[in-house]
Amino acid sequence: MNEVKSIKNICCIGAGYVGGPTMAVIAQKCPHINVHVVDLNEQRIDDWNDADLDKLPIYEPGLADVVAEARGRNLKFSTDVEKAIDEAELIFISVNTPTKTYGVGKGMAADLKFIELCARQIAQVAKNDKIIVEKSTLPVRTAEALRTILHSTGNGVKFDILSSPEFLAEGTAIRDLHKPDRFLIGGEQTERGEAAVQSLVDVYLNWVPRENIVTTRVWSSELSKLTANAFLAQRVSSINAISALCEKTGADVDEIARAIGKDSRIGAKFLKSSVGFGGSCFQKDILNLVYLCRHFNLPEVADYWEQVVMMNDYQKHRFSKNIIDSLFNTVSGKKIAFLGWAFKKDTNDTRETAAMYVADELLQDRAEIHVYDPKVTEEQIFADLEYLQTHRVGQYVEQGEVMSINEIRSLVTIHTDPYLAMHKAHATAILTEWDEFKTYDWEKVYNAMLKPAFIFDGRNIIDKDQLDTLGFEVYNIGKGK
Ligand code: NAD
Ligand code: UDX
């Protein structure tokens, strides 16, 4: 093996949901390493530097404490990308890789333009050898393209490219980073490659036991990330498929999840039936996997995975349709309260949230929607709805009418008090599983709502018997009458 480089300066390009928390934890656990996180988005960097820790750009339990410990000591946020690249021995690339919205692969392939930009900038700035780590989720064999760009300058600088995808889940990011099931590193099977892998292993070893650091070839590491997300999403779509059958037959999907989850071969996690999975990763990564399979002429494999996304579209649509059907076939002019907008609890992230798709379908029927979410801003909710007007994807929503932002604003109201959101509502829909919803005074809510008072619990978090007793008309996912 070549000499293993000891890392003293790390740069991370991209200060988002992955770059921010991951680098904050590396800085916290490695006080001897300077960690410099850079981003093109000045507002985001200003927010990371805000003295008021409530203003960090990301809401994530435990994050503020970690930032408070390391920021100003060995953790720095700035927009000076070139300086950070120049100073670092190891560079993480944590930029976004959304689904392409144009050209070849539109609606399926990952858009790698931000990754390419990083590679070109690193190639231009670097004056000495560097280890480049793909932290973003990337299609298999992206490292090859990175290598081509990085080594195109002919200035003699050498780059070792590693893949170390991130497995944190939002809402539990700090816990996942402090105690990861595993960190994964893919590297080249050469002496140089092995030395580069060891440099990164040494960084992670500051808090992660060696047996929890898995090393593989680069291609396996890249494809492991897509595969992990596909398997997790597949479990949610599988239990959601069964939820539809439960509603027809009178079986209870939560009882089924408990029964099958006891089988150690199946396991209990990721069997919670819901209004549909959201988040920036599952749909994007599966579509990317499907695109890769079609590219490699594997149509049967592509169709198999695509069905996971189609089932998720169906689940969101089923929920909206059920609201309209139950409210006597129209929600026009009716007040529908939404509890929750984030794609899951304990995050302010709304990317691909089921709530916006359900809202969009109800708005098509001219419902009046009143939203309460403990962490998502009004600005974000309107931005999501506006974005959806021109970026509808999925078999049930593609044909929808395009509404202007003024029309949307005339029909949607955002509340900071959940009781006001539900006051005189025809129906309440629960879209996110925030814990505080369980603690509400549901009798008070019942008295304030119009009758019959409908509740559509898209997360099965409120005790159905209690709501039945109070007089609500209750609809749960996967619970037959
Ligand atoms: P994000 O959009 O929150 O953050 C990405 C940041 O990169 C943005 O702030 C953007 O301004 C910045 N950026 C883009 N191009 C840049 C450039 N050339 N120079 C400097 N900054 C640039 O995205 P994210 O959620 O952090 O995801 C990043 C990657 O990690 C994606 O590939 C995603 O699939 C993957 N991932 C995300 C999660 C998650 O929970 N969000 C988990 C695991 C993996
Ligand atoms: C996911 C992966 O879990 C994580 O490993 C990867 O790094 C990024 O993508 P994330 O999207 O942040 O993480 O959250 P996750 O907990 O996976 O939930 C995704 C969606 O599935 C949420 O909308 C959640 O509500 C839904 N879900 C999850 C269910 O509906 N039922 C479940 O049982 C689990």
C-alpha cells in the first residue's frame, strides 16, 4: 500500500441536508481536523453562521448542539469554494442530484450538472494531490466520469476518487451519524486506492468501530446506495399495497405489520402504512435505478422497480380520492384542515411530500385548504404548490389543470394554531406523524368542526376508538370498517 495520507483539512461542497449535519458531526468528533463547508447559496451559508441557532437552515433534532460545539473551533461555513478546495487534502462532494427535468432522461435520470461543476472547479483550483469523496447519491460508474474531468487538465495533480454514500435519514440524522449501522467506502483495488480508502477509514474511526465501516469496490458502493433506498421504499409500497386490500376486507394493516414483523427474516422496521412515502431520495433514486436498468437493456428489472413508485402514486391518489368520495363527491368550497406538511416528522423538509400531492388533487376540485405544520414555513408551502403546477409527475396528476399562484393563495391558508386550522372544517386530514398531534384535545376539535366531522388519518397515529366515541367519522389507512 502507498503511504496513507493523514487528513488535517476537509472541504465539503454543498451545505444542504447531508453536507451540513455530516460535516458538523465529523468536526465534533475530530477536533484535530479543520472542516470547511462551502456552498454557492449565500443565504444558506448566512443561516449556518447565524448566532441564533434556531435559524439554522435545517431543522434536525440535536443538530444545534453539535453546531454550537464545533462552529468557530474547527467547523467553518463559507461561500469561498476555491479557498476550501485549495486548502483541503480530502474533499466531500455533497451537492444535490435531483431528477432531470429536461432533455435526455427527463423525469428519470439523475441530473449530474452540479456534480460536474464541482469536478471542473476542483480540477481548475487544485495545485496538489487530493482525495475526492462522492457523498451525494450517484448513478453507478459516475466516478469514472469524475476521473475523466479531474484528470483532464494535464497539470500532473493526481486525484483518488472514493464513494462514501450517506445513509442518514432526516429527523434522525444526528443519531444516525453518531451511531451509524455502517459507513460505506468504495475505492479502487490499487495500492493508491487502498491508501486513499484507509485515509477516510481513519477519519471515521474517530467515533465509529472498525466493524461498522464497510469497504468495497467503487461501483458496488455507488450501487449499494441506490439499492438500499429501493429496498426501503419497496417495503413501504408493499405494506401500502396490503393496506388497500385491508380496507376492502376488514383486516387491519397495523396488526398485519405487527404479525409479519415478528418474523426475524422480515423484521419490524419500515412496515408503517401511510399516505405514501415522500422525501428527496426514495422516488429520485428508484427512478434513477429504473433509468439505469433501461439503459443497460434490462426492461424486466426496470419495470419491477418502477412499480414501487407507481404504487406510491396510487396510495397518495387513493387518499385524496377517498376524501372527495366521503365528502359526498365534491370538496368544492369545503374547508379541509391539513395537519402536517413535512414529508415525515422532525424535519422541515417538504421535498416530494405526500401532503402537496394530496393538496393539489383537492385544489383541482376547488377545496379550501387550511394547513398547520409545526416547522414548515408559509413561504415553503406556497413554493411547493406553485412548483407542482408545472412539475407534476406520476400517473394520477400529470393531466391536472395549471393554477396560478393567486388562485392557489385564494384557496390555501396557513395557520400557526392547529385549532384555528380545524375550526369549522368539514374534514381534517393528517399528513405527517408529528407527535404533538396525539396530544390535542380532540373533544374540543370535534365541537369546533362542522358535522359530520370527518378525520382522515394518513398516518394512523390518533386512537381510532377515542375518535369514534367522540362522534367523528374516521378513516384510517388500511383499516376496514
Ligand atoms: P440539498 O439540496 O439540501 O443540498 C445541496 C447543496 O449543494 C445546496 O445547498 C446547493 O446550493 C449546493 N450546491 C450545488 N451545486 C454546488 C456547487 N457547484 N458548489 C457549491 N455548492 C453547490 O441536498 P441534500 O439533501 O443535502 O442531498 C445531497 C446529496 O445527498 C444528494 O445526492 C442526495 O441524494 C444525497 N442524500 C440525501 C439524503 C437526505 O436525507 N437529504 C440522505 C442521503 C443522501
Ligand atoms: C431515506 C433513507 O431511509 C435514508 O437511509 C437515506 O439516506 C435517505 O432516504 P429519509 O427520506 O430521510 O431517508 O426518511 P425515511 O425515514 O426513509 O422516510 C422516507 C419516507 O417514507 C417518509 O415519507 C416516511 O414517512 C415514509 N415511511 C417510512 C413510511 O411511510 N412508512 C415507513 O414504515 C417508513
